[in-house]
Amino acid sequence: MKSPLPIHALVTGATGGIGRGICFALIEQARKDGTSLLISAAASQPGERLDRLVDELRAAGAMAYGVAGDISDPAQCAAMVAQAQAQGGDLTALVCNAGASGPGRLADLPVAQWDRTFNLNTRSAWLMAQTAREQLARTRGSITAVASMSGLTPQPGYGAYSAAKAALIMLCRQLAQEWAAEGIRVNTVCPGMIRTPLTEAVYQDETTLQQRQALVPLGRIGRAEDVGAAVAYLASAAASYVTGQNLVVDGGISDHMLTMIPGRPGKPPVMHAQIP
């Protein structure tokens, strides 16, 4: 029986909550598939946080290296992909997880904030994909980008975030069509409300936690490993015939909104909670 091909995944935003979840989910998926795994964990800058993650990934059974750079800079994107190749050979999976959001009303949003939001959430994925394309074509690999349920539903008061994530989903659908002939699969994952170190302060308030949980049909807030498992699946051989798709990981909340309209059958009690 033919041995499974080794996996080399470059994960951006790897030191964040969802990024870490993705890295460890890739390890678990590789263990199930019986294949070797090398993770090039990417962060915006080198340092103790990235070094600690690399050590933890190695302790969990993966080969791992750290790379660092600014994903909004084309030259630094190219340098990170080249460094990853030098350390572990051609990439078989690119995971574009890094991104950022910030509050702001569109009426008075500074142009610089609009541009930065698009640069970090949309343009960066395009730059990383362009740079990794030749390697992924040789390995018939995959690209998975982490979008957001905010890319499916407008989020008033959060500046360009919804627009940027919606653009990211369409970007990946277009890449999937343009690069399918080269054997490159491209998909997105849309997390809902996920409990991470970045959002933990919100969930320390028990009332807010209960209100948010009540909005989710599955009755709980998502975990980083929930998103990681979805990404690991899309990067695995099990998804070899899946491309141009958006996998929503939100406990059902995106499709639950119509039940909140007063007077509809089965409408839950009125809750006054804001979705992040």
C-alpha cells in the first residue's frame, strides 16, 4: 500500500488562539492519516511567543519551524514562503489565518483603517497564495483561508471587516476556479463566536456568556479546535475533491437569525446581546 504523502503546512497567524488550534489540529489529522507533518508557523515578528509555539508543536509530535514577516508586504510574504521551503521543502498546504478587525462606522472611517483591514484580511491571502502557487502546483496542494461569519452577514460598527472577509471568500472561490487545472484546491472556513485569549475577557462576564450561548443553536461558544478541525479536514486527502467551498463553523448561529424576528413560531426569548 502506498504511503501517505508528507505534509508541509505554512500557517499564518499561528501564535493566536485560532492559529494555535489549527496547528494542533493539523498534528492530530496527520496522526490519524499516518503521515509525517512539518509546520512552518508564521507570525508577524520573531520572539519568545513564536519560539514557545514551535517548541510545543515539536513536543506534540510535529516537525516545526518558525518564520516571521509582515503579511501586508509582498517582499516579506515571498521571504516567508522561501524560508519555509528552505526549511522543509515545497509546501503542500497554505493556511491564511492572520487577520485583524477594528471598530468604526463607515461614515467617518479613516481611509488608512479601511486599507489596513483589507490589507491584513484579503490582500495578504492573495499575496501569500501568489507566492506559494508554484510550490503548491508541484505538490497539488491546498490553500485554506480563515474568513468569518461577518463575511456572510454585515456587522455594523466594525469598519471594513465584513467587507474584507466577504471579499476574502470570493477571492478564494475565484482562485479555486483559476488554479484547479494545476491541482490546487482553495477553500475558506468561517468561524462564528470563538473563545480565544483575544476574546476571553468578554466571556469572563457570566451574563454575557449565557446570553451569547443562548443565541447559538448548539448551545455553546466555539473553541479554537473547532475551527482547527475544519481547516485540517480541508487540507487533508479526505477533502481531495473539495474546492471553492466555504465551511461555516458557527454552531448554527448564522442560519438562526430569522428565528429572532418577533412573532415567528419558535422564536426564543428576547436577548439583548451584541455579536462580536
